[in-house]
Amino acid sequence: MSPESASATDIRPRTEGVPGQMDTLPKLLRRHYREHPDRVAMRDKDQGIWIRYTWKDYYEKVRAFCLGLVSLGLEIGDKISILGENKPEWFWAEMGAQCARGAGVGIFADCVPSEVKFYVEHSDSKFVVCHDQEQVDKLLEIKDELPLVKKVIYWDPKGLWSYDDPILMSFDQVLDLGRDYDKAHPELFDRMIDEGIGEDIAVICYTSGTTGLPKGAMLSQGYEVEAITEWSKLDSWYKKGFEYLSFIPPAWATEQALGISGALVADVVVNFPEEPETVQENIREIGPELLFYGAKLWESVNRIVQAKMIDSTRLRRFIYRTFLPIGLKTADIYVQGKQPNAWEKFKYFVAYQAVFRSLRDRLGLSRVKVIYSAGGALSPEIVRYFKALGIEIKLFYGSTEMGIISNPRDREIRPESSGRVVPWADVKISDEGEILARSPLMYAGYYKNPEATKKKLNSEGWYCSEDFGHLDDQGHLIVIDRMEDLKPLAGGKQFSPQYAEVRLRFSPYIKDVLVVGGENRTFVSALINIDIDNMGRYAEANHIPYTTFTDLSQKPEVIGIVKEEIAKINQTLPEHAWIKRFVNLHKEFDADEAELTRTRKLRRTFVEERYGDLISALYGDESELTVEAPITYQDGRQGVIKTTIKVNRLEG
């Protein structure tokens, strides 16, 4: 379904499916069950044990849950919201809704009740499937404001044994209802699957809401099947049986593609970590061949590696610092499209055996064959660093609405590039520098928002990405920044805040940063979030006493380190874009305070408004500023912190 023809309010299809046509995910699930019922489809680590689920298990759970929902009143076109961590039950619940020709709506596990209410209410969900007591409590707090919701279904009963609210039902109870319903209606499940068509909406993925309220992008069954088929074939993971660790939220379209659709379309074996905190450990156990890390996670991994090297023995530091330049030089040779000579290959072989192989193993990347990143800009230095380890990070470009638009091909990895445009899409650059895209594999419009759907298309039918970039002479797409985030300075020159931000986040001591400027300002400044773990290790190693994050951030030694990191980045920038002043913030940017989206993207406009006084001080004559900042604790309580922030200047 094209955006022009997308229905914004009714996602109920008007026709029936074609027998034998594999145009929906439920049909693919049934085919897996019939062709290889005993093959492993997924694994879940629970209490230290990897529990295996075959395609027969997957199919039977989905069948029972689907019919359980139908017995409770689920109809064609209805939606169910799902709220929790990555677990098999999320996949079973979403697929159960899709088998009944309904749609899933993913909600991030760390959303607060008001956010949960928005997603459930806006999507008109009739059922909400929750992980555990924490998520159930959120729904019970807002249940009276959600009259459409028939049942709140939970899959982890721990702590819920004494709850007796009639709206609650356990996952197992729904499965039992479904099995009983199946006995009374033995042909219903297959008939519903047979009637499904590619135009059925499979899932509604809400945008991150960096510029306003999130919008519900509708993704059709045909999109999920065709787009993932083309993508997996392009990168050679189609029907290879690759192992994959599912830990990015299924509320994000990328996990819908790689985890849910990837298993059904491309035979990916999905593995679920025991807890979010054990992801790195579980990755090492599984040794996945297919993996996705968001840009922020790559930055985190890089900081961890650098910090551990700083803390290691002198001998290990010497070996690492001796061989890393060999890896980086080899990476640069490949990036330039050349081949290393025999001597360079020998040196890299020695470096790989001495350092890189064990480092890859410790990171759980020893077997990886295809590894992706997206969801934000990634420092070229990080791409180059992991290329030195023999790991090619494919920083693809796309969005929930557009799908995949460009993707680096094997042996074409360039740190600044998002690769060449994929074969099924067209891209052009507007006169203003905006990236415009056109593809048959796109979303089906925004749910209940036809105006926003139409606004995204220009007069010629091109999707307006609102991203600034260009195509180079080799056809590589270079994405610079959001159009709205390009900043002018007094005198008319423009700069990209993101360009400096992603490079500063390469530092092990800087976790996040907001670069600011403006039409009435003659220079660029920055708000810095230090990395408390790595900076804390530095402070302990150098006997620098501190009590809190705020206290540490204002230490002269810490300010000096940040100043050095900024000075390094300034050397890569045009002089008018140099960062000349900065402050170390007294607290981290926080999604619970709306400073970040749930995918950890910075809400730039909101943050600039919130820290307006601090930004003004950067452009004034003050050397410090006393601030009072509201904070939200994890239990929902509000508080205020008062502290003195130093305004720091760089020479030159």
C-alpha cells in the first residue's frame, strides 16, 4: 500500500488472500511448522539455562494465544499493545494478533504511565500484553482512562499472585482459552491465516517523537515479507540459519525486521538474553552471526574497551598500542579501495593473533558475519576502529517510514558513508540538500493522521526525509544531519552540531553532548555529559576524591580532560565551527525527563529550552552559574538539585 493510498483510520483489509501465496508472516510461520517442526526457532535464557523452542512450539503457542484473543473478542483490524523486555512471549503475542488479521503495537519497557497511555489510547488497542508486575502496575494506574482495553495480559506472574483485578489475565490462561476454543472451532485458525493478505497491517511502530508527539507508522504484512527478503538477500543472510541475539526493543522497527520478520522470512535463529544487564555476557555465549547495535551502544562498547585498556597492565597496554596502529592502517587501506601488500598482510595477521582475535572474543563478536548500526550518526572513528579489528559495521540509512534506503556492501565500508542506495529504491537530493526517497517498500501511512502522511510527500511523490546529505561520485549516500538541526552563525556560515557530537562521543570520557550555536552567536559551544564510569575510574586511579556525579563533573582535572578532547575535535572542524566554550553538566540527559527519546535520541529543541539559562551563560561574561534543576526519580518522585556550574573556555 503506498502512502498516497493509505487509510489513516481503518486498517481492515477489503479482500481475501490468495491460497498458497506467502505474502504474510503468519503464512510463513505455518510453513516453517509444516516443513521442519523440530528445528530450533528460538532460545531463551532463563535462570542460567538456555531453553529451546522449536518451530512446532512457536506455532502451537501462537495458535493458542491467537484463538484465546479471538475468544475474548479480538476482531479483524484490532490492535494489541505489547509492553516488556525481549522475550518469546512478545513474539508469540504479536504473531497471535497477526494470525487473526490484527496488528501489534510495541511500547518501550521504560515508558512511564503517561506515555503508555498515549500509545495504547492513540492506537485504539483492545488488549495490552505486559511482561511483569512493573508493567502491570503502569496499566492498573491508567486503566480507567482506557475504556477500549478489555484485558491486560501478563506473562511473568512473579509478584502478581495477590492481584485480583478483573481486567488482569495471565498469558497461560489465554493459552488455555485458545486451546479450548480450538477444539470447538478446529478450522478457524487456518482459515484466518488463509484469508490474510499483504495489505493487512502487521504492526504499528511509533516514531521517536524528537520534534513532537510520536506518530504511528503502519507497516503492512507485504512490507515485512518483501522488504526483509530483499535486505537479507542483499547482505547474504537469507536462509543461512544465522544466530541472532534479540535485545533491541521490538517497539523499534529494526527489531521487527531482524528479529520477528527475520526469523520467519530469512530463517534467523532468535536468542533472548536473560536480562538486559546480561546482554554482553549472552552475546559471548551465543556468538551470533547476525547482530545489530544502535549507534549509542557502539559508542558505549568503544568506551568500555578504551577504559579497560587504560586500567590494564603496562605490558598489555604496550602490546595494544603497538598493534592497534597496524590494524588502523590496514583498515584505511581497505577504505581507500586498495589491497594491502604481502608485508602489510603479514603484519596484520600477527596483530590479529596477538590482540584483535581475543578482543573480538571478549566482545562476543568472534563469529559475527553481518553486523549493523543505525538509529543515529556514528563517529567515523568508531567505524574505523572496529574495521581495524576485522569487524565491518554496516551503518545503513533508512527510517520506519522509508525502510532501508542505503546499505554498505561487503568490502565497501567507509567511515563517513551509509553505503550505496539499495536496488529497490531511488534517492535524489533537493536544491536545499534534503534527501528524498522513493521505494515500493515503504510504510502504509500514519495511523489516524492522513495530514502528516501527505505532508511527507512532495508534489512529485518523493518522500521527504528531513535529513541533509549528498550522494558522492561513487553513489554513496553521505548523511550529514537533520535539516532542522543545521545551525547558522552570525555572519551566515552554517555548521552541523551532529558532526562534532558523534566525534566527541568517541572519547571514553564523554557519554553525551549537545553542541549549540545560533544566528546571533559568533561561536559554537557545548553541553557535556561526562561518562561517570570511565571518569570515575580515572579519578580513583589518580586519587581525586569526589562524592557525586555533579561533584566529579566540576573537578578541575575532569574539566581539563574534556578540554583536551574538545581541542582534538576542533582540529577536524572548519575554524568557524570550533567549540570555544563548554560546560560539564551536573546530571545526565534522561529519557524519563523527556530529554531523550526512548531510542536515546536527543530531543534537541526541548533540551536547548530547558537549559536556556546555561546556554546564555556560555555566551556571556560569567565564569560560573548556579542552577536549580528539577529531576525525576525512578519511583516517580520529583526533586530539585542546586549546584554551581563552571563555564569553561578554550584558547584559540
